[in-house]
Amino acid sequence: MQPLRFIKVFSLGAFLTIVTAFTPAPQPSAGMFKLHLPYAKAGLTRQQAAAHLLNRFSFGATPGELDAVVSMGLENWLQQQLQASLPDEELNTRLLNGYDALAMSNAQIVNTYVRPDQALQIGVAKGLIRRDSIRVAANTAEYRMMIRNLMDSANLKPVNELHRQLINQKVLRAAYSNNQLQEVLTDFWFNHFNVSLTKNQSQQYVLTYERDAIRPNVLGHFSSLLEATAKHPAMLEYLDNASSVSNDNNVANPRLKAQLQKRLEKRADQLMEEGNAAQQARLMKQIAGQKKNEGLNENYAREIMELHTMGVDGGYTQKDVTEVARVLTGWTLYPNSEYGAGSAQRKILERVGLNTLQQRGFVVQGDFLYRADKHDQGEKNILGHVFPAGGGYEEGMRVIELLSTHPATAAFICKKLATRFVSDTPSVDLVKKMTAVFLKSKGDIKQVLIAMVEQVDFWKPALVHDKVKSPFELVISAIRSTHADVQDPFQVFNWCARMGQRFYYYQAPTGFPDNAAFWINTGSLLNRMNFGLAFATQKIPGIRMNWAQLNNNHEPESVEQALTVFSDILLPERNQEQNIKRLLPLVKDVRIGAKIAAAADNAPLQMKEETGMTEDRPMKKQERKALAKNTKQPLQMPYTAGVNSPIAQVAGIIIGSPEFQRK
Amino acid sequence: MTNRRAFMKSGAMALFATGLGGGLPAFVARAAQSQKYIQPYKKGKVLVCIFQRGAMDGLMAVSPYTDPAFKAARPGLYMSPAATEGKLFDLDGRFGLHPALDGLYPYFSEKRMAIVHGVGSPNNTRSHFDAQDYMESGTPFSKSTSSGWLNRAIGLMGHDATPFRAVSMTNALPRSFYGQEESLAISNLQDFAIQMRGNPMAAGLAAKSFEELYDQTSSSILNRTGKESFEAIKMLNLNSIRNYKAADGVVYPASPLGNALKQIAILVKMNVGLELAFAESGGWDTHFNQGTANGAFARNLKDFGDSIAAFWKDLGTYQDDVTLMTMTEFGRTVKQNGTGGTDHGRGSCLFVLGNDVQGGAVYNKVSSLTKEELEDGRDLPVTTDFRSVFSSVAGTHLMINNNRELFPGWDGTPLPLMKV
């Protein structure tokens, strides 16, 4: 939808591979705020405060980053992060190169990355395959083969490839973007306004949802986020508002309605003949729905109040939910498929023309479409506000404004932010102060975050390291702290899934819960330890780090010294003395084990289980092969001659240790 | 393999603890302190749920073969007990069981398996996603229910237990298990260990290190869960899993479902405190070339039936403790479509197997399948709410009797298909 803006972002500045070469401290400029961070008052040193800030406002410190933040000033670093305009050229031009979907519009994506049933439909429409030819397919394998050939000849790509790009870009941005806070907040707000790849109807829109509705708004006003998510096809489909209509509408001409009904039925018959069963079923449902006066769908109306704004105890009633649903009738997506049921609708809209549509009260904004002919024109009453009869699109905008500035929303959102950034159980006082700023600034997220860090409560030593990392935060912090080179970002997804976070696939609109009890259970904890070992001993294909380089290519003189060095790198500003005391006997154990380990180095890496653990594994066979070949090459590491070296094992134990699970 | 029952007989809980290498397991200690204390090693009942994702054609699995309207609607898919038409197992003179379910037929005859037909959700969505979501959350009109019905069931059982109380044999936690109560998603029990590929010695050393580190941490949740994890590893006894031999004459199909059920049988027999198990079966979205006695549907159904039959036989004397229930999000169109398959419909059927099931019957309110009787003129109407079956099974077998909390917003009555 907005490829132009996107390209513009891509062309900015230069990426920094080594973070010690940090950009100079910015001069305070217009749009920046004077910050007062009361960490000293809370009893933290500047070093400790910087470490805490990096733990909570980034996906983890890279080597040297802590010192850089201390020397440039915590306030200045935070200013930069709140501006979110640091150059990211390396990321955008090199790392994300080849991710073509990132620059595509919804329409381009929908007509390129398709599900098997859509491929079939397009194939028939383009005359590439005979309507009855799928009857020939003897079994599932043959069917898949036919679909694959069809996709090749029609220049289509499987939707799984789209998901791979979505997943990989998240990993790469989190690991390598200089605008860390923006990525942390993108993760936060996506989860708050969750949509899911598990739903067929919305899966093709999730990538642009994060790109267009979430990321550009994470540091803006809350109302912008709410509006952008409300109008995006992903949300419209995920919570069914796209199909929520009023049947008491008088705008729609009954004759035209009957004509449309007829046309749809004809199309359904045609689809049946073509063998587009899934499409046909959907169309039948639509027709049945139109006939049975069952137009209103309250799913989105309920969640916008319960999950997105006021919270379940926000003081609204079921009546309010129904009234909001009535206000949002007609909020749908502009049909963007070149084929299938949507294309018929699109042709009708095009024939009528934008001007006529606007005269009839329709609204077209990018992929968002407001259909006046589906809107409930009656009077509504929401939270004590009257919406007189005869309203249209503007009613929805009024509801968004009403909800986004409501005191219940302010309290609900601020508590959620404090839960993410401070503690699973943030203090009432802190949330109150943030809430006041939310209301005063009309939901300015930047102001609310500043209010949070300007409270002593944010810096309380008891709360430092109180939060447990999500699996994604764990993996990305391991990558960042070791400067690992991620050649196959999808491996991160596999491991996160194993640890309980199949991101982008969380089915419920609630998003993942944000508390330690959810993430930590026996199965997930064992996998966290196993992740540490696999990561550090370089047994995750496509993720490589160089332990020696992390110590400036100096060989540690002893294993004890190595422990100090790597413990410092992985857990900066923790109680090192205690850590080392605890780990030292273990290191010595490992040292004895080193001989055994060296023997095992000669054993081939076992790839099978680690590469293909989920059912959708977008990596192709050839890619896997190439990767396997790549991995079997001897690893060039001066100190860590083998993947089972004591250093790697010690690092693995640190990454799997309880301290590294905390942020 | 440790046998919990033997300990119960001798009353030797301490013996069990010794088996773990000394010391009372943390979760035992926690349970002992808890107000809701029930001995965690009291022999518990196990409910096994299988979700058939993709919407199984209930009308083909269990066909109302005497209905002329049904026969007319499916010229290419119709089967009957007559040898010339597919040879269904005649269940009651009206319904016939698909021949691929030959493994399950004996249990129906022995009245240990019940079938419920025309079952589904009151929400008429025909989207896989929405219907599965509603069935697993147990609230067919609310998306925002954060918990799954099986997770609520865990809470309602009202006692603390081992880390293996609720296990899903899947990669990710299913929607049914979302919620506050701890549950485990694991696709392979052998992964439940500290692993260093190709280097078991180093793995052992690392495990020891981790155990010490988690023992010393100041974070209470990491400390407690760490302890439980290492106890659970010892409890599981990977060697027994690796060398597991199913009961004589039992062969599990080499399929995901067969493998999942085999691992559930291992957990049941290991007496590690399993009370709820979950497995999935895919491939039911048969829009094209469904086949009849042979073909895609029959192959899938054969795997489904044979996996369950193998599991049941393998359980042996444990059968008394276990009830197995299947579920699918909706059924399929009465009429066959243009590509030799069926499309998304409404009511389907499910199976309940167990010694406390009043089996040998097809529970149904299915009427004639003439067009006027169908939902939206095309689908088998839902005449039995899935919650009335789930609540009945959970109520009797797991002794959960708070259906208002198990299924918020539902005030129906359980279907009496269990022995009371």
C-alpha cells in the first residue's frame, strides 16, 4: 500500500556493524525532550542504570554497547531511541535484500503469494488448467505436484514463502536494527493488537499489518494505532468485521440487492463446476448470511473494547458492544484479488466509480473500504454518547476517538506498558502517574514512556532483572550479546516455537500473556537450557559466532579468565563475583570433560531434527542441503578449535542459566 | 519402569522419592503445603482428547445409510452394509460404520465405544479457524476467552500434581490448553532432557551445572521450575522410553497420530501423574477425491481407527483409568461437490471410548436429510451441542461438576452417555 514511503526509509544512512563505533551524541534539537532519569536516587550506578535501560528498551546489549551508552549519556541514547530515526542501511539494503514482499502492496501480495486453493482458482481463470483436471489427481502428492507446477507457470509463489519473509524480517530487525526501541515496541503493539497466521482469511495481510499499521505508529499517538489497526485488512478479516453488515439498510436499492444476490448465486454455481470448493463454500456462506438477516458480527466490537482499549473491567456493557458493532457495520476491505469472488465485487466498484461511490457515502482509503450500503443507519448509544440516526463512516471515527482517550483505556494501556517494561506486577503509583500523562497528552506513547522512566519506580534495584525474557527475547539477546551472524533467521523461529513462542501464530486475539509464569514451565525451561548449549556450541545451522573475536582475538590465558571475559560479555553489570564463584567449579568439570568433547567434535553435526521441527518449514530442500554443506566446513576459530570446546560449553551454560533468562 | 501402583499398595511414598535420587520432589512438597492437598500419587483418571483438524466428514465415517435423500445427495460417495456398496459395519439398522474403522468396531459391539452424531457448535461459522477456536476455548460466541476448556478442566480438578498432569503431544500448545494452569507441549518425549548432540557425556555435565545454577538462583519461579524440570527428567526415565515395547500383538501405525498415542500410553503406564492428554490428527479437509471404501478419506480414517485401537489394546489393565474422546470443528456438506469431495458443513460425529462409557449406541437427533431438514438447505444440522458431550465426559470421568466454569455462558445439560 505504501511502497514509496517504505523505499524512502530504506535509503537512509549507514548501518553500524560494530556498535562500539557508535554515532556521536546528538545535539538536543527540536522535538526532543529534556530527560531526567532518577536512577541515582533509586541507588543504581550509571553503569547499572545503562545496563537496565538496555535490557528493557532494546533486545539486549551488543558487545561494547553498554560502555557506549554510558559515555554518550543514558539520556541521549534514550532520545535517539525515542526518535527512532537512526540509519539502518546495512539491515535494509543487505540483510533484507531479497525479501521482495516487504515492498509489496496488499494487492500485489494477494495476487502473488497464494494458498493452494487460490492457485487452483487462478489457474482455471487464466486458462492454465482445465476445470475438471484435478479429478485426475490420484492422491495428495500428485495434487501437490499439480499445484506446484501450476504456480510455476502462473508466476505464483506459495504463501508459506510470505510467512518465511515475515518471520525472518522480524528476527533480523530485532537482532540488527539500530532503532531497538522501535522494534521492541513493534513486538509489544503487535502482540497487543494481535492477528494470527493461523487464520486463512487474514494470513496474507499480516506482513503489511506489522509494516503499515504497527511499526510506523509505535511511538505516536495511541489513537493512530487504533485507527490503523481497525482499518487494516488483517484485523478486518481476523476479527470478522469485514463481513459484519446491517440488513436494515435503506441505502441499498432492493432491486440492486436482488441482482447482486442472483449474480452471486450464479458465480457460486460456476465455482462449483470449476471445482473451487473452498471459494464456493465461502460464497455460499455469504449468500446464506445475506438471506438470513444475520449480518451483525460483534467479534471485533467486543475485542476493541475488551482487549484493545478499555479492558475487561473498563465499565462497558454488552449493549455497548452491540452498539459499537452497529457503528462499525460496513467497515471492510477493498476487494484486492484479481480472481475469485472478490474480483466480481471489485469490478462492480470500479464500474460505479470513485466519485459516485463518494456521493453515496462510501469511503475508500487504500485497502480500507467503508460501504454505506451495509451500514446500520439507526441511532446508537455508546457509553452514554448518542449517535443520531442517519450517520455513516464518521461514526466509527468518533468511536475510535472516544475509546482511545477514555480514562479506562489510559489505565489499561499504561498498566500493560508498565508490565512489559518494568515488572509483572507494576506498582499502582507508577501506573497512575503514567495514566495521568496518557490522558493529558491524549495518548502520546512517547510521553507515557518518558513519564515511566522518569519515575524512581522504573529504576528500583529490586525490579532490575525481575522480568523473565520471552523466548524471542532470549534468542535475540543471545545473538546480540555475542554478535552472532544469523544466516538462517528461520532457525530462531524453530527454537522459539520449541520454547513456547510460535510468534505470528498465536491463535487468540489476546496475544501472548506477558508474565514469567506463562513462559516458564518444565518443558520450556529445559528447551531454554538446550538452546543455550546448541547456540554456543554452534549446532544451530545458519547461526554462527566467533568467540575469539568477542575477546578482541585475544586468547584467554586460562579457562578461569575466559569465564570472567565471557561472563562479562553475556551478563554485563550483574554480580560477576557471585556468578564466577558459582560457575568456576563447573568450568573445571567441563575442562575434565574437554577430552571427551574433543572426541565428539569429530562426530558429524546432526542436522535433521534441528532444521525441520514445525509442519510449515518454508526452507526448501535445496536450501537445507546448501546449509548443511556450509555447516560441515571446518570452523575457523583460533581459540575455540571445535564446537565442543570448553569455552563454548561454558558460554552455553551461561546462556541457559537462570541469570540469562532475566532481563 | 517404575510402577506407581506397586508403591500405592505398599504405601511407600518414600520409596518413590528415593528412586528420584533422594529428597522429596518439589512438586510433592508444594502439593503437601497446598490447601487443596490431594495425594499426587493417588491413582488418577486420564482423559485423552484427539482433535481431527480440517473437519471430518461425519456422514461418511458413520453414515445414515438407510436415508434415500442421503444416497441421492452422494451418488459417488455413498456406501451401505451391502457388499456391492462399500460394506459398512451395520451399527443399529440405520447408521453404518466405515470399513476403515474395523479396528474400532469391536469396541462398539462390546458397548465400550459410543458415537454421537449431529454434534457441533451453535455458532454456524464454517471457517476452520473460528470453529476450532470456539470449540477449543469452549465459548462458541466469544473470541476473547483467554483460556482453553481443557486448561479450565485442570483448574477445576482442584489439586496440584506433577509436571506431566496435562501433556499435549504437539509442537506448540493447542488452544485447548491455553491458560493459567501449567501444561506441557512436547512432540517427542525423548526431547525431555538436556541435550548435546553427539555428546552425551558433555550433556550430562551440563545438566549437572544447570541443576546447581537453578538451585542457587534468587528468582523463585526459575528456582522452583528448575527443580521440577530436573525431577521430571529423572521421573521420565528416558531409557524406558527408548526401549519401550508395546503390549504383545500391538502395532502402532507409523503415523503422527500413532506415534503420539504410543507416547501417551507410555506416560499412562509410567504413572507420572498424567490426567489430560491431547493429540491431533490432520488431513480431514476433503474437498476433492474423497473416495469411498478406498481413497484419501479411507486411508486417513484407517490410520485414525488403527491408532486408537492400538493405543487401547496397549493400555491393557490401564483401560479402566482412561477415556478417549475425539472431536472435529464441524462436518461437511450432505451433497458431494463437483470434485468428488465435500465442502464445509455443520454437524459431524465423534467417538468416546472407555470402560465407563455407555457404548454400543449412536446418540443422535439426526432427522431425514431431505433439503428442507438441512441447515441452510445444505448441511447436517447441529442437534447436539459439543459442550453437552465434553461436560458429560469430563464430569463423569474426571469428576468435574462445575459446568458453568468449564463452559462459561452455557446452561445446557450434559448428554448422559457415561455410566454413573
